[in-house]
Amino acid sequence: MTPLRGVGGRLALALLAVVAGVLAIVYLIVVPSYRSSLANNELRSLETSLRAVIPSFPPEPYLKQQFATTTEPKVNARVVVYDLQNIKPSLLEPVADSDLEADSSELENDPVAFDAIRKSTLARGLVSRGDETYAEVAYPIGSSVLMLQSSLHDQLQVVSVVRRRVFEAGALAMVFAVLLGYTGASFFARRIRRLEHAANRIAAGSFDEPVVDHGSDELGQLARSFERMRLRLARLDRARGEFIANASHELRTPLFSLGGFLELLDDPAVDEVTRAEFLAQMREQVDRLTKLATDLLDLSRLDAGRLTVASETIDLSELADEVAAEFRARATTVEHELELAPEPPVPAVGDAERVLQIGRILVEDALVHTPPGTSVRVSSSLDGGRATLTVANDGPLIPPDAQHQVFERFSRLDGARASGSGLGLAIARELAELMGGRIELDSQNGWTLFTLALPADVAREPIPA
């Protein structure tokens, strides 16, 4: 990379351009205005002096030279007198000059004096002769024109010094800007390179080294965003690894079992009763594989963000009744008492099919993971702005410090593998969140309650009698 294409070069050029622009503006504003201010001050001073000596101007022609000579020290300026009676065609010559050693011919046809004659009033202006610039003030008095002239050499010298100082300061400022640009840019460039290396590590799948930048500026905020991304990707990477390992284990067990049953069925000595038992167990393993495949598909869609849910008005009381009716026969088979608490309509906002899926997961877990004789109760209610569907059982309680584990994939309370797919509650929680709700767990006072909470449909919420 060429220096000018890097951050250091670009920042240095930017600072150089800013400094150069500021100096140009300062020069264009300060130097000309300062020069004009000095010239105007000198003209005002000459005008004041001229008005002061006008009353003493002699009408006699022979006294005009004496007047010019004696007036010069008083006004600190060259005094020149023109006689209008001696004006030749297109030629204006001085008849008296306080500077006896100077060549008066240079004052012929002076434009300020002509201006005073033409306007018949005081005239003032700047006149350049050779390398010198003069401030002149002229005033017609009777048949004469009195003019005061002062050189601006000293004032222009001051302006020249100011101009030179501006250029010198500008050169130093631009050198400083370049050095500051490269120094500051090198500091930022190191921070940017650290972020670049961190991004490359994360892109390569290495999440061990944290992204650290203690700055409070935009780069510091970007570094903290990278760090949050690194932590999230690290969690996702660990979850992916665990998911693959757990899914492989869950698939391996029924497949291994099916392979064993198939070998046993090849034995001609197996009687029909045993063969029927083997087929029934094989159907259970096939059902387990089917459910696991369905759960894995749902999870993959959830993780990819491709699983969509509807947002419509549903009745949780009606859906609770449908779930209870679906599992009533199975509950009797496994010696559980399945109860449905009748409720008036409970309007909520959600997806009916996904609510039924969550309800099936909660009821099935209650029937499978509690001992025979346990009561399972399904109910729905309105709780403020929430509509709830609750599945409760009076089986063994879940310890408070272990309640979060039941929602983890392929996990149960003791940390071993789940007896089923181990994905039901994880799917239920993510489906609830996708509908803008949540799954709540409360295990105390002899009852364990899993509650699906969704936003209530306030527009259709029944008014209490």
C-alpha cells in the first residue's frame, strides 16, 4: 500500500488541506484589510492636518512657497500648491513644493489634485510612483489647490512583515499538521490493524482470544461489538458441536437397536410371539427416530430463522381442550389422571398450530417423566395483559437451581441424556419466543407448572360481569 493511500497519509493530507485552507482564508482576510486599514488611517490623518492648515493658507502667490516650507513640519507631510490660473491645457504643474530637493515634475497632472479641481471639494486617494505608494489629500482654495502627500513606505513595510510572518507560520503549521497526521494516524492504524487481525481470527473460527480496545471512541465501540460477536459465535460454535454430538448419539442408539432386532429376526428359531415383540419394539424405535428427525428439522429452521409463525387471534381455552382430548386415552394407558379445567374463552395473539405443538410437548413430558398415579392438569386463563396455557403435575418437584436445565437441548436434571429426543422443551421455548411470548416454570408446593404466556388480545378480552 502506498503511503498516501493509507490512513496516515490520508489523515496527514486532510490536516494539510485544512491548515492550508485556513491560512489562505487568514491571508486573504487579514493582509489586504490590514493594508487598507493602514492606508485609510494615513489618509484620515492627512485630511485632519489639511483642514487644520487651510485657514492659514496665504492668498498672495509669493507667500505660497514659504507657506509650504513652514507647514511641512507641522503636518509631517509634503506640502504642494497648484495655481489654477497657471493651468495649461492638459497640464497641472505645482507652483510651490515643501520638498525643495525633490523633482516637482513627478507631481504634474496629479490625479488627486485633478479630482479636487473637478469636484471642487476635498479629494483623497493613493498614488503609486515608481516603487513608492503615497497617500494624498487635496483641497481647492480660491484659485489654488493645496495638497498634502505622505509616503506609505513604513506602513507597507509593516504589511510586508505581517505577510512574511503569515507565510512562515503557515509553513510551520503545515509541517506540524503532516507530523501530527502521521503520528495520530499511526496510533489509529495500530488499533485498526488489531481489529482486522481479530476479525480474521473470528472468520477463521478461532474464538479463544478476546477483542480488547479500551478506547471510548468509535473504534472502541467497534471493538466491543466485535467482542460481543466473538462471544456469541463462540457460544454458537460450542452449541453446534454439542448439538452434532448429541444428535449423533440420539440417532446411533435407535439405529443400533434396530440393527440388533433385524439380526435377531433373521434367526429361524424365533417364535411368533417373540417376533411380534421385536416388531413392536422396532416400531417404537422408528417412532423415536421419526420424532427426533421432526424435532431436528424444527430446530434447524429455528436456528436459521426460516420458521415463521402466524399472528392472529386464537382461543387458548379451546386449544387446551383440544390438547387434553388428544392425550386422554394415552394418559389412561400410562395410569395418569388427565384433568381439564374448563374456562371461558381466553383470547390471545399467536399461531394456533404452534400453540398446539407446545401444548403437546408439555403434556407429553408430564405423562412421560412423572410416575404412574400422577395428576396432570391443563388450564388456561387471562392474567392482566397476558393469556396463559398451563400444564401442571403433582409429580416430583424440580430443584430451583436445576430448572434452567430442562430447557437445554438433549439434557435432563442429572446431566445425562434424555430418554426421548430431549428437544421438546427447547423447541417449545423458542416457539414461544418467536410468537412474542415465553415458557415459565414454577415447581413448588407439591406442583410443577409449565406455563405458556402470550400477549392477550385486548380487543376481544371478555369484560368481567
